Amino acid sequence: MPPFAQTEIDRQLPAGEQVFLDHVGHFVRAADAASRALARAGFAPAPPSIQVNPEVAVGTRLTGTGNVTAMFARGYVEVLFKTADTVLGREFDAALARYPGVHLAAFAVADAHSAHERLAADGFRVRPLVKMRRPVETEAGDDVAAFTIARVEPDVMPEGRIQMLTHHTEAAVWQPRWLSHPNSAIGLIDVVIAVADAAEAAARFARFTGHATVSVSGGAMLRLDRGGVLLVTREALAELAPELSPTALPFMAGYAIGVRSLAAAEAAMESGDLEWRAFEDGIAACFPSELGDGAWFFVEDAAALPWRQ
């Protein structure tokens, strides 16, 4: 059974006006330790890469961060680390000072330029479009992963680095050799965010993505064409994930991963000596400390997630 709901689109990249939850990003201090932690949890991380912005006058400029990724048949997880003292690098430091863990949620769109114009027209304070590149190794040789990113000012979406992006190099990003994981992960489903005011956050995320939210116990669910965002109160998070104790809100508490085999995910958690527990037709596991504060929710079917029932 596929991990996504029957109503969701099962392809890597969106078309037309579709919006997908593309990836989430951990902010960490040590790239190598975080990569080992991903492997310990049964993921197969790709090699690290350094992100740059191409500039006509000087060739390329460091963005301030690099990444390690765990790529899935649908979506991916990114682990970001600092590489330079830039605006983005300093914002990274500020987020990391709040807590180590997930601070980024990126939504894929077919046209980031149009999304950027829509956000500005809808009253969001936007930053200039960014054309980002990072080197990647492929089995055929060196290549480049290229993206166009639409961002808003940091205080506009206080939950984290919330952005829209368009992928230009699908084959370089989703290489088949990186899509197989010992824990059997095949897709990013939802991201879970604890907020002080779920109704306000839900209305803002609906405006940001152009997609509707629905009320759920203790919060709201933003439903995209693939994946979604669960916005919950602190009290609702305590019921959903009692192992988590955020020191401050907002807090990106974790995300759901679709797996081919729940038994394989359980075996990976046991092998990695991670803290985990079962829920009906799924398991929740705390991130290793190298990946920060938060938890994974592993399911074979998205409908098994407590907030989707």
C-alpha cells in the first residue's frame, strides 16, 4: 500500500498550481555527526555538499550553509550546517540558538517566480528570488543541483524557514542509488509544528500555500496536493508526543515518514539504540541528539497517522 492518501498526487514534482511538501531541514552543529546519526536511524545519507548562489560578477558565492540529505522516492530530508558568515548563516545561528532540530519546511511548486509574485500580492514581505546551486556527484560524473527559491522575511513565518521552491534538476537530486534505506523509508508525508495559536498559524499557512486547512483535535491540518502540515497547541503535542518537551514555541516537533515495512523501521530503531514506542500501525522515535530535538513518525500508510484519522 502506498504511504500517501488516495487523494494525493504520487509524483516527485508538482505541475500547474499544485503544492507539495518537498522537504524538511534539521539545523545542526556538526555535519559528520549528523550524517552518522541518520545512518544509525536506518537512513542512507548522500555525501555532504556546499550550497552556493551563482553571480555573474564573481562566479559563485557561498550561501552560508551546506547540507547532507536522505532522499526518498517522494520528497527528502535535509540536514543543514553552517559554512560561512552570511545573512543566511547568521539566521542559521539564531535558529540553532533556540534549539537544535528541524527549522525548515520547503514546499515545491512548478513556478517559484509566480509563487513569489503571489506571496507579495497577498501581503507577505518577500525577499528577492534566490537561484541556488549545489554540486552533486552522479554515477556519470560531477553535476549540479539547481533550485529557485521564494522566501519571506524571517519574522513573517516565525515557525522557521518556510519557503517555496522549484526544482530544475530532478535527475541530479533524486538519484536512484540514494533512494534505498535500511529502515525502508520511501516518502516524506507531514511535518508537525507546535504553535501558541493554532488558528492564527493555520490561517497564515493557508494564505502562504493557497491551500485550505481543516480543524483537527488540538489544532489544524494543512492539506497539500502531496503531504501536509499539522499545527498543534503545546497541550496537543504533549498528547501526540509525550516524549517531547519544547522549551519555547513555535517548535517544529518532527515529521512523518512513509516506509515499506514497519518491521524494518522498528529493526533500525532497535539497531541504532534509539528511543521509540509503538502506536496503532506505526512507531514514533526520538531523533538522536546529533539531529536535535524532535521525533519521527513512521507508518506504512498515511491514514495510520493519529492526526489523519
